Amino acid sequence: MTKAEIVSEIAKATGIDKATVLETVERFMETVKDAMTNGENVYLRGFGSFIIKTRSQKTARNISKGTTLIIPEHKIPAFKPAKVFMEQVKQA
């Protein structure tokens, strides 16, 4: 499902025009990105959590050159679904 399809579904279900729904969805995503960029996790009860995970430093190999390199510790965004959400998906 694309963002446009989500906007259409919400607009149809609520009766709000698509432009307003699109602005709301865009602002929601921007708020989540800003919070995570500032090191905060975002928790949505019954849906899931947008969390920041830290990947440890590791050694990788470039097989074509036969060299090794160090990939430093870094952070990545992740989504952890709520238990209620997981159960709904499993039963679908």
C-alpha cells in the first residue's frame, strides 16, 4: 500500500478532503523523523514503536581486493510492532 492509497482510504473513511489528509500524514512522518533524528523513540500504543537501534562495530572483507575494513558503530531506525498488532497479522 502506498502513501497515496493510505491518504485515499483515510479521506474516504472520514470524509476529510485528500489535501488535508495528505498534509496530516506528511506532518506525522516528519514528526517521527525529527524525533528519531534527535535520539527519541516514538511509541504508538496498540500499533508499535519506532526505535533507534545501535549496530556494533564489525570487520568486513572486500573479497575482490582481498582487504578488510572496519565498519564503525552506527545507529539505524527500526520498527517494532505491538503484540496486539502482531496477533492481528498472524490471524489474517
